[in-house]
Amino acid sequence: MPDGLKDTQQEFERWRFRERQLLDTIQDLDAEETRLQAELARVDRQVAYYENLARDMKGTIRPAKLSSLLTSFGRGR
């Protein structure tokens, strides 16, 4: 095989190898993106849950009014 053709073939092999590496990297990145999107969705659900929980607790747990305190103490007699 002449040197020019051999060099061209070797260069082609190097580029083909690099192409496979890049395609593998892209595939890995796609998988990582999918994983991160799923994790972000879980975090969003947790944030929504805790925001709702905090809002619900503010509605449920309120400081007692003076009249209700006096009534509850009066029952203890």
C-alpha cells in the first residue's frame, strides 16, 4: 500500500474512533440529562409538598385567643 493511502487510512481510522467516542459521550449525556430531569421533578414535588404543609400548618396551628384560653381554664375548676 502506498504511504499516502496508508496515512489516509490511518487518519480515517482515527476520525472513526473519535466519532465513536463522541457518540458514546452524547449517549452518556442524554442518560445523565434524563436522570437529572427526574431528580428535579422529585425536588419540585417535595417543594410543593412542604409549601402546602407549611401553609396548612399556619391555618391549623394558630395562637389561642384569650377568650378560648379563659374558657378552657374555667372548665378545669
